[in-house]
Amino acid sequence: MLKIEGLVCRYGKVAAVRELSMEVAQGELVSLIGANGAGKTTTLKAISGVLPPVAGRITFLGEDITRAAPKRILQLGIAHCPEGRRVFPHMSVLENLEMGSYLRADRADITTDMQNLFERFPILHSRRHQAAGTLSGGEQQMLAISRALMSRPKLVLFDEPSLGLAPNLVERTFEIIKGIRAQGVTVVMVEQNAFAALELSDRSYVLDQGRVTMTGTGSELLNNPHVKAAYLGA
């Protein structure tokens, strides 16, 4: 479904991703783990078109999207749920959800999808006219996930979905992501909680200084001595 070959990304003269290659099959949940500054977020930005690569190739469902505009990438079915949630704070919950569907023209289906999300997240329905910036961190995360789903994506990129959330909300967020994957949506996730990420993942890539240093199934990496020592505190 998604294939990355020799990806290189820079911020000015600083290389954040170096010759990175990875693949994601349809229906998989794939995680990227690594220390801060390893290139995980940059990789997601390159996939969604936010940060054009300086070298390498990205293909999605057979189409080269290496330098495609973010709008085109969203049209193809890739939604990005960014780090820090990034809701539109002065817009209402309802308006944020409508922004998630702005490229769609199927008005009846949009209404149905929104109703389904309100059934899944009743708190969003009760606060649908409230400014998104006044929601709690957990509620904003629900809104950010729901906004991404309103585009009817084939692939969702999650960047640090548990960051800044209370422990009980972290568990709920991971359950939501599992549910999304169970509905047939492919997921690529960057997550600071390496143990939880590996438990959820079909496969995972370990990044270090912008390069893939290790890959395997979630269970393989959970039992890998190096991964245990470096990322799991064992």
C-alpha cells in the first residue's frame, strides 16, 4: 500500500531522515519507535506532503506522491493526525469535523459519518457548539482523531497520540486506534510509549538518527534485548 525508498529529509542543512526505506501493507498497523530526534515525525510529514523530501521516493497505492501537494495526498486517502492534536481552537467541534470532510462532496454520507462519530464519542456531540480550544486534552484528542476519520481515509498517520494524556485516557486512545484498524483502515503510528506501540503493532521500525536500524513484528521487537534496553527500560 505504502512504500518509501531512500527517503532523505532536511531542515535547512540538517538531515533529519537519511536513506530511510519502509513498507506498509494494506490493513497493517505499523509503528515507528526511537528516541527524540530520530526522524519519526519527519517521516510522517514527508508522507503527508507537509515536508517535501530532498531525495527518495514515496508511493501510495501505486501512485508516486513524493512531491505531491498535501491536498492531493488527502484526496488519495492519507489522513494525518499530528502531534499535539492541532485542533482549530477558535472553531467549534462541529466546524473542526466539517474541516475534516472539506474535500468530500457526498453530503448525505458526511452527515452519516458525523452521526456515527457522535455515537462513538458522545462528549463531542454534547460539546459540538463549543470552541475546540476549550476542550480537555483527551477531548481534543478524540476530536483530532474524529476530524481525520471524516475524510474517510485508507491510511491514518498518528503522531504521538498518547502525548500529554492522563493514563486512563492513554488506554482509551489506544483502544480507539485498535478499533480504527479493526474497521480495515491501515495505520502508521509514531508513539513515545514504545511498549504500547509494539504491543499494538503488526510490524515496527526502529529509527536512530534518521535511519532504520531494526525492523520486525511487534512481538519480536518486544523480546529483542537491544530494544528492551534502549526503549523499554528493561
